[in-house]
Amino acid sequence: MTRSIFQNCEHAIAKLDYLLRNHPAEIAEELSDAVRCVVALRDSMIEHRHQAGATPERDAQLQKVNAVISAIVAGEFPMMGIRWKRIEGARDLLKQVLSEQESALD
């Protein structure tokens, strides 16, 4: 995984933190940026999985990343109101995934 993907995802976490602190009425741009970042992370992880082979750990990480994407999208397009808890959970899971990915690089 490239350092730029980590930096982009750290930037996405910062945007999610901003949203969670301020609860603005318009959140689409920040959430779209976060989704793009997490999709790039997922694509990088899939590429690595194809090159290095599947493992239970890699599969678990991909499941977490897919859960982050789902949670962010669900937070953006709710039936009634913005689902802040879902966005918070997505941010927390993204932090965990990044931490685990950085540890794997060491």
C-alpha cells in the first residue's frame, strides 16, 4: 500500500472528524471524499491480495473496509436525517484498518 493512500485516508478521517464535531447540514462533499479514499484503500488491498495471495487476515481486512464504505454511504443517504453514529463507527473502523495496515508494513 502506498504512503499516498495512507495520507488520503488520514485526510478522510480528518473530514469525518470535522463532520462529527460540527454536524453541518451539507455533508455530501466530505462524505464523497471519504468514500473515494476508502475505495482507493480497498482497491490497493485487493491488488496486494492478488499479488501476495489470499489469507484469512487479508480477507478480514477487506471485509472491514467494505463495512466502512457501506457505513459511510448509509450515513449519507438515510431515510430520515443523517446517521451520525454510523459515520462515527465508520471513522473508528477506518482508523483501526489503517493502524493494522501500517503495522503490517513494519
